Amino acid sequence: MKENIKAGLIGHPIGHSLSPLIHNHWMERYGLSGLYQSVDIAPENLGSAVAQMAEDGYAGFNITLPYKREIITLCDSVDETAQQIGAVNTVVVNEDGALHGLNTDSFGFAENLLQASEDTDLKGATALVLGAGGAARGVIHGLLSIGAGDIKIANRTREKAEEIARVFPVQVVPWEERESAARDVSLLVNTTSLGMEGQGPLEFDMRHLPKSAAVCDIVYRPLETELLREAKERGNSVVTGIGMLLHQARPAFWEWFGVMPEVDDDLQQKILEALS
Ligand code: ATR
């Protein structure tokens, strides 16, 4: 069994990330010795700080804003999922010190959705994705991995949605037509930052959305966004954003610690307390 594993999260500013709580919970639960800590790195130091972490024996680290794209240039290899998404959120330091980049957002989204849907077969599901940032790419990759058929994407800045449509088989719909585009979908996913604490509201009239559709929000501060509250009120099933965060951490933990961890009730409780 691996001992005294060092892992962490890099970003700038690092803020109040939940990742240390998640990974330290799992270390305790699985009886592993090690440390997961947040490391704030100023932009001008990114290359040297990352090289130093590899030198210091880190097994790897997660990457948050603003480095999810830039880190690719520092990786010696990048897996296919991360290449398609165009962002790396997890780095594994190989024994020879080489950096291998992964993206676990797709897994996190898909796994959370499958669990929330109680493993209902989502093959052929149709989806409307709102937003075209890095998060949207992870979500779309995840939707395709579970066999979603017809995926529509709407973004305020149309060109960013068009860019995604050049990489993934999705159909771009104008932002102004997002509400009517929800007419025949089985999943509605918000990947914009709208609805997050401190951001504007996501204005979305759900009258066209089938009541049988599931509504997912990747925003988790607040835990229940206005979109999810409204969806619940009209009888749609909802999938909160916190699950994606928890599940995307699992493959990273596996890579560094050699154990595929579970999202258990204790962890969910700790996260709810941290967010309240
Ligand atoms: P992330 O990598 O987390 O997805 P991002 O790349 O900053 O973050 O993307 C934020 C998303 O929220 C984008 O789709 C953005 O739309 P634009 O591409 O038009 O900027 C969307 N967004 C943010 N504020 C918005 C607003 N006021 N109205 C509509 N969309 C908004």
C-alpha cells in the first residue's frame, strides 16, 4: 500500500475549495497516510512551482482556475478525454517525474447523473446544455459517454458554442431560443455561472420543458439554485451540482492513492456543513 502520499490543488486565487475536505476524508476513511493541500501559485511562477512539486515527491495535483488550459503546455502527456475537453483538472506525476494530464469532469458529471437517475438507461437521452465554457465541454463529453443522442447547446456568445460543435457532435441553438429549444429534451443542464452566489440569475422560463425531463445544475453555491428550486416545484427531477464535484474527485484519488473511493453519507454530510 502506498504511504505518505502528497497531493494537492493548484490555482490562483485558491479560495475556499472543498477538495482538501474531500480527499482528506477519503484518506482517513481508507486508512491511508498522506496530505492533500491547496497551493496558491502566482501566474509567473506556474512552471517553476509545478516542477518543484514533482521534485518534492507529489503524486499529483488537481488544477483549478485559471490554469486548467495552461497546464496542458506543462504536461508531458495528456489523455484523450482531456484533449477533447481542452482542459486538464488532474495531473499525475509519474515515477520518472513526467506529468500526465487527465480530465475527470466528464466522469464526475456522468457518474453523478447515473447515480441520481438510479441507473436508468440514459442511452438516447436528449439534452439541452446552457453555456459553452470549460465546464460545458466536460458535461458534453460526459453526456456522450453515457450514450446521449441529440445534444443541443445554447450560449450567450454563439461563437463559443460553435467552437464546441467543431469538436463534439452537438447542435448550436441561439441563446434567445434556449427556452423553446427545451421543448423535447429529457435533460436540461446549466453549465453557466448564472445562479451562483454573487452572480446574476439564470433567467429560464421552463414552460416548454417536459415535466419528465431531469434538470441538472453544475452550480453548487447555493446547493439548490433558483433553477433547481423552480424545476422541483413544477415536478421535474433535479440533479444538484455538488455530486459532480464529489464524483470528479474519485478518479484523481484512485490515480494517486490506488483506491477508488466512494461518495459516502459522511462525506456528503461534511460537504453540506461546509457549504451551510
Ligand atoms: P467555466 O470554465 O466554469 O465553464 P467560463 O469559461 O467562464 O467558466 O464560462 C462561463 C459560462 O457562463 C459561459 O458560457 C458564459 O457565457 P459567454 O460565453 O457568453 O461568456 C456564461 N455566462 C456568464 N455570465 C453570463 C450572463 N450574464 N449571461 C449569459 N451567460 C453567461
